[in-house]
Amino acid sequence: MIFQKKEYTNMQKLFYINIRLILWLCLLFAFACVGCKRSQEQPRMAVIVSTLNNPWFVVLGETAAEKARELGYEATIFDSQNNTSKEAEHFENVIAAGYNAILFNPTDADGSISNVLRAKKANIPVFCMDREINDKDAATSQILSDSYGGCVKIGEYFVRNLNEKGKYVEILGLVGDNNTWNRSYGFHSVVDVFPELEMVAQQTADFDRNKAMDVMESILQANPDIDAVFCGNDAMAMGAYQALLAAGKSGSVQVYGFDGARDVIQSIAEGKIMATGMQYPKLMAKKSAEMAHRYLQGNRDFDARIPVAVDLVTQENVEKFQAFGKANDNE
């Protein structure tokens, strides 16, 4: 059998040439689209929070992420579960993924420094919210509640309500968090002036409600005749109150907290809790996102440490407040 070479007409040749040209143009267009997508990729902010097992930090994290999105960023919340190792993993992932900024609620004043420095080395600005780290140069800025000043106010109210005498207990938060000690020092700067006010026990409960309940139950066994308990946050105040309620002492032992959480504001209104210090997590979260946005727009003028005032909430003025803010704050 003899095979003959196939001859194409000029029209057929032109057709195949045009097909090849169209295919090349399609490929070039696809590559151009990919490049365009990359150049227009939405900038991202990471929100790394110490724990989401506490309503206060949930509000802090969600508000920060919401504000970042409002400003045009993709935002993701990471839960460190009060674990510095988990926090380090989040930083590694965020840096590797190329996030543009980090809104950060540290787990430990000293243990978190290395994570912030790692981000700084990668040219990713870090803005600390509520909790601070013991390095004034690592983070771009730190916006923090005035825990010391807030607890001076609580201490003054505490002294007045106890008529300058009585036995009391203090339940501390996380020992590695500066807020724990700033609150304790502020409280004691007032209370320790009065010699007839005796602290019969001081224990930690890691800012955790269930741990505080267990701690309070244990303390009551050795000290059944106390007059008051000061707790470093509202979750622990509610845990202590539950223990006192179970022991039949909720009516005779005054409970003081710190945060401005919903259940404590309600309990103050009902006469169950004496007072708390109102922090403003929404304000701190929004300001942090706004500062990060300004940084990414080219602004480099930030204070290293920005304090936020804390208000005293009591049974006399509780109607002026709501959970995590003032009653007239509609945000």
C-alpha cells in the first residue's frame, strides 16, 4: 500500500495557525489573571488571643477581627488556649502565611516576647491588646487597661464597705500575666494601709471560673469566718460566689471582681456581687485594628504603651453600665 503525503489547502493552514494562536492567547490571559489576582490579594490581619474560654477574650478577639474586616482586611482569630507553645505555633503559621499585621493578646508577659520578636524580624507589626509583654521595643504598640488604677478604686470601695476591718481572701489570676500583679498591687496599695483588714488566704485560680470555685471551697474549710473576697477577674468572682452560695455564705461574704462581664454586671444589679472594675475590650480591640491599619498605610508614630482607664461599677451606679461597656454605648 502506498501512503500519500496529505496536502493542506491555504484555508486549512490558516485555520490551524489561528487555532494555535488562540490557544497561546488563552494561556497568556490565564497567567495574566493569576498575576492580577496575586497583586490584588486582600491584605490580612491575624488576631491571636490568649484564650477563647472566657467571654471577655471572646469579645476582645471578635471585635478586633470585625474592625479589621471593616477596614478592608481578611481577619482570622487564633486561640492560644493560655498555652505559650500553642501561641508559638500560631506565630509560626501566621508568619509563614504572610499575614500583614498581628493583633495580639499575650499568654505570658515574658514567655510571649520571643514570638513578638520573631514577627518583628519578619517585618510584621504586632499590636498588643489588654495584656502586655515585658519588652517595650518588641511590639509596635501596647494598648492596656489601667489595671493598677482600677484596683485602687476597688480597694477604696472595699475598705469603706468593710468599715476598715475584717478578714478577707484574694484569688489571683495567671502568675505570668502582669495584669494579675498590677491588680493585686493596686488593691493592696489601699487595703494594706488598714491594719484591721487581715488577708487570711491568697491563692491563684488562673482567671478560671471552675478553678476559683474549687479554690474558694478549699479556703472556706480552713477559714469559715471571712468577710470578703477580692478576685482578679469576673470569671473567678462568679466561681467564688458559687462556692459561697453552696456553703450558705453568699449573704454574709462580699465578693469583688474585675472585668465588666455580663453575668457580674447582672449579679451586681441583683445585689449578689459588690463591685467590679469595668474594662473596655471593644475599645482596645478597635483601637488596635485601627493602629495596625495606619501602620500599613505608612504611619510609624505610635506610643509604646497606651493606658485605658477602668471604671468602678457598684450597686449604686450599675445602671450606667452594660456588659463590657457603658449603657449608652451602642457599638
